[in-house]
Amino acid sequence: MSKSQKAGLTKEQVQQIRKQLRELNDEPESLSARIGRIISYPPTPTGNVKRYRFGIALMLLAVFLMLLVIVLPDDDRRWIFAGFAFLMVAVAAWQIDLAKKR
């Protein structure tokens, strides 16, 4: 068997089968299942899943830092956390964008 003739389904075939199975499901999708699906996989079928999850995790950490800024004492050091959170949002958006393009 050569490299071009591997046994099994191609990545595109697996994605098509999963899409058809999701459409066959008679029950409406729950909110937690919908959130889990959005967080787990990039919107494009050819996306990089690990990079996408990393971007989502960075985004959640940035939101946590933004909330932390609210409870910190009001001095100059507080804005260091705000700046870092803003930088993390930018890096997370960049990672999510790269994951979609692959």
C-alpha cells in the first residue's frame, strides 16, 4: 500500500459523517452542549484544534484578569494588570484567527 492509498477514511470524510450525525439528532442541542462544541472546535473544518483551544483559554484568562482589576486597590500597579489583560485579548484573537486559517 502506498502513501496515497491509506486504509480508512480521510479527514474530510470523517468531518462530513460527523456533520450528518449531528443533523440526524432529533433532540434540540442543550446550551452546555452548544458551548462545549463552540469551545472545542474551530468554526472551519480544516482549523487547528489545539491552537483554537489555546486561544479560547487565553481569552478566558484575560477575562479573569479584567475582573481581577476591579477588586485590586486603586493605584498605578492596577493598570499593569489591565494592560496585560488587553495584550492577552490581542494574542488570543490572533491565535484564534491563525487556527481558522491553518
